[in-house]
Amino acid sequence: MKILIADDDPAYVRLVASRLTAKGIEVVTAYDATHAWMTTVLSQPDAIIMDTNMPAGGHEFLKSLRMMAKTAHIPVVVVTGSISPEEKSKVMSSGADEFLPKPADFDQLYTALRRLLGTPPPESRSETERPAA
């Protein structure tokens, strides 16, 4: 699985990337909408985590994703500090699949990604269910 993180906050990108990488997910990054567009077209991520408030127009990037057949199917989770009802409405009408306020709880973000990608929750075993050696 490959996830694009598109955000102009390098610390946030590093934090989310490290958490996803620890779960075995490949991560590609972009720090502005132009780079995010090129990265999406070239690497075809399975999902995108993005902020709409980034250089070169995050809202326009989101709308562009939905207009091209090659990218229209990619699930998008918008994580942004702009949490007004108007912003949420604009983001969702632009084509986002999920809207989370920044800073997003990682477990909530990861759950949203799994749901959007249709991946089952990881198997968990209790201490009493360990396989015999």
C-alpha cells in the first residue's frame, strides 16, 4: 500500500510518515499542490492525506484529482487546521472522502484510511491465543 502525504508542514509530514511506515505502509510526500499533483500522477498512490491550505492551491489539487479518470478513484483524507463548517463543506464538495481537524489523532486517521481502502483490521491475538511453539 502506498500513501501520499501532501502538506506544507514538514514536521507533520515526518510524524505521519513515520507512523505509517511503522505499519509497513510505503509513503511518498509532497509539500505543495504542484508537487502533489506530479507525485500522484507518477506514483499512483492508493490514498492521499492532504491539507487544503498549502502552496499552489490545495483545493484546486483536490478538484483536479476528481476531474481525471486516472486519479478520480483515489481516496482522499483532508487533515487541516481550518475547521469551520464552511471549510468542511467546501472540502467535501471538492471531492474529499474524509475531513479531520488538525492535529488529527493518528488512530482516527489510520482507521479512516483503512475504511476508505477497504482493508480489514489487523488480526490481534490475546495472550492466551498464542500459537504453540
